[in-house]
Amino acid sequence: MKILFVFIFPFFLYFQPSSEKIYWSSDTKLTWKDFRGTPLEKARFVASTRTGIHFKYTYSINEGDIKVEFTAESFFDPQESWYIPKKVSQNVLNHEQGHFDISELHARILKKRLQAKKFTSGVKSEVEAIYLQLESERKAMQRKFDEETNHSLNLDKEKLWEERIAKQLKEYESWK
């Protein structure tokens, strides 16, 4: 007997996959034209990027054999991302790209962890645990990125982070 289950987990519950999203690509970098949201009136920042990971998986159990298939793609949400035109610079745009790159890095880490996992009959809870742990790590890295770079104002730290993220993306290239 074969049982098939399908689950979809966007990293932010209010994000739904759509053609409006921009999916990460090494060939494409964000431009200010991609930011179509309305700036917050009392924003403490000059730009805000909304990124996430669209994650879907299925699994089947056939005579005790467990097979899990999944996709994980990082995306940028143009409608939820904004900037204040008179206050931004190329440095700010590079910083916002960094947030997108961090989400891509975590999509790759998620794929690696799922591929390495030997699942048991508790597949659903095992996948969810991996997902939740990764989401916690992704949020922590996003916060640390903003804190250490002072939201793009510390150019020395920004350069270090840019190099760190690029290095990690390269390390996880196999899970692109």
C-alpha cells in the first residue's frame, strides 16, 4: 500500500507563491524598480526587503520505504518591499540584496538537511522540526546582519558580511 502526502510551508504564513514574487537567481540582482511597496510613514529605515522561502514537500510510504521529495526556493516580495527614494544609495541596495541572499543561503541549507535526513514514520514532524529550526536560524542571521552593519551604515562590516554570505552560498552551491 502506498500513501502520498503533500505539504506546502511558506516561511511566512502570509506569503503565498505567486507570479509577483521574484525568485533568487545568481544572474539577477535586485534593483530599486523591484521595490513596489509603500514606505511606512514613521519608518526607522530607508528601505525594507521582504524575503522568504517557498517550501513544498511530499512523501510516500510504500511497504515501510519512506520517500521524501521537496522544493525550496527563496523569494523577494516586491509588494511588501519598499524604499524612500531620496534617502537611499547603492550601498543600501547592496544591503537589501544581502537579505535576499541570506534567504537563498537558508533555502540551500534546508535542502541539504532534508537530503541528509533518514526519515522514519514520523516524517511530518521530522520535516517540520528541520524547517522550524532553519527558520529560527534564518531570522537570527537576518537580525545579526542588520545589527552588525547598522542597516548598511557600517561599510566595513557590510563588506565583511557580503564576503561571508558569498562564501557560504558557494559552500552550498550543490543545493542551489
